[in-house]
Amino acid sequence: MPDAADRFGRLGWLVLSVLVLVIDQVSKAHFEGSLEMFQQIVVIPDYFSWTLAYNTGAAFSFLADSGGWQRWLFALIAVVVSAVLVVWLKRLGRDDTWLAIALALVLGGALGNLYDRIALGHVIDFILVHWQNRWYFPAFNFADSAITVGAIMLALDMFKSKKTGETVND
């Protein structure tokens, strides 16, 4: 019978996913209630602003103008990926902390954007990184940031595993 520490070393990381989901949804609600569409509040002149944008597509507004079917495709993908991540988390060993954090971040971000997509029909974005008025990175949100950080951590873990000759857990 696994003890409490063993359970935390596995599915206990779902707490981090829930934390990401909550921070994501609270921040989206705050900015949606505080800003008009495309309004910008400059935080760091020439580099960083808050804004409000709705994305009906995927990353970088991919398929945003496709008539609505993409909402359900991206929702289905998020559900499948989330299920895979939960199973992967469950199978991790107690010493796989770095990998568990990475998976939990991706899972929390995926669930945050999935909620928006299903409940609202679009994902709320509010972070705008830019350089003066010459270059703008597409607006994004906390969930996107968690997914990105988690994906980078996963990539680093894979490189570390290859370099040290570690094998991937079954």
C-alpha cells in the first residue's frame, strides 16, 4: 500500500495543475472585467502591456477564422493530451520531481485554456510583449506561459536523459 509521500510523488502533483488552472482563470476574469477589447495598459513602455483579446484558434491564432469547428477539435486535443498527462504523472517515480513539475504545468495550462474554449468559445489572452510599435508577439495568457515553461522543462529533461544515458520510465 503506497504511503502519503508516494502518492504525492505521483498524482499529488495535480495540486500544481489546479493552482495553475486557478491562477489562469482568476487572471483572465480580472483582465476581462478591467479592459475593453484590445485596450492596452502599458506596464513597461515599449516592451510590455496588458491587453484583452479573444482567440478562437490555437497558438498564434492558428485556424481562428475557420468557422467554429476548430473549437471542438482543439477541445478534443486538450482532453486527450490532459488524459495522457495524468496517466504519465501517475506512472512517475518519486524521484522524478523535475518531470512531474513539467507535466503538471502543461496539464494546468491545457485545462485552463480548455475551460475557456468550452465555456466561452474562445481563449482569453491578456499579456502583450512588444518592441516599441514595430514588433508585437501574439497576446497570450498565464496558461500559455505554464504550457511553455512545462514544455521547455520537458525538452531539457529529455536532453538530460539522453546525455546521461538514463532510460525513460515505463
